[in-house]
Amino acid sequence: MFKILIITSVLLLGLIAGLFYSYSCSVNPGLGRLSDSEYLRAMQSINKAILNPWFFVIFMGTLLLLPLCAWLAYEKYGTDQTFYLLLAAAGIYAFGVFGVTGLGNVPLNEALAKLNIEGSTLEEIRLQRNVFEVPWNRLNLIRTCANLLSLLLALVAVVKN
């Protein structure tokens, strides 16, 4: 059972890492080329679309499975490297991915969702983009790096196991 759970955790970590990485290297640069109103409309649309069961199962499943794997490794092996690697992966994911998303990206997304682009002036739209885009991209980079580090640690745990 432990091997199935740890492989599933690594798979989920990889999927989330791929999602955030693709934003960093293609989606965000592509959106960055749009006009202010087009950019904000696109981000509003993306933010609505990502709130779906597939995303939640993978995003939340990783948050639950990694600590479970660390606990199972502790039960099975005690305080060996596998346990510490999984514990570190779980902590980094919880704070660096889930925490950054919940405390950083989500509030920015919620503020953006309240913006009525059609009822806003060009200056208000420009200001909203400035308030949103740079912090959101910075937070996405943080969670991407944290997710990749968590994935690396979990992969090392699988190899060690």
C-alpha cells in the first residue's frame, strides 16, 4: 500500500509542478503580450476555469497524500532518510505551494474577479493589471520552485525506497 501511495503522490506532484511550470514558461509570457483589458479578461477566465474537480483532486490530494506517506514511512522505517525526505516534501508543498496559493494567488484572483472591466476606465484597468500581474507571477514562481523541490525530494524517497 505504501508504494502505491508514494507513487501516486509523486504523480500528483508532477502534475501540479507541470501546471505551475507551464504557467511560468509559456502561459504568463503569452498573456503578458496582451493589452491590459485582454490580459485581465483572460486571467478572469482562466481563474474560473481552473476551479474544477480535476484540479482540486490533484492539488488537495497531494496536500493529503504527502503527509500520509511520511507517516507511513515513519511507521514502516522509523526515522530514516525516506521519512525525512517525505516529511520535507510534505512541508515544502504545504507551505510553499498550498500556502502561497491560498494566501497569495487566491486573494489576487478574488480581487480580480470583482473587477468589472467593461465599467472601468483605461487607467483603472492599467492600475489593476499592475497590482495583479507582477505579484501573481512572482508568487507563481515561488510555488513552482517549491513544487519542484518537493517533487525532487519525493523522487529521491522513491529511489531510496
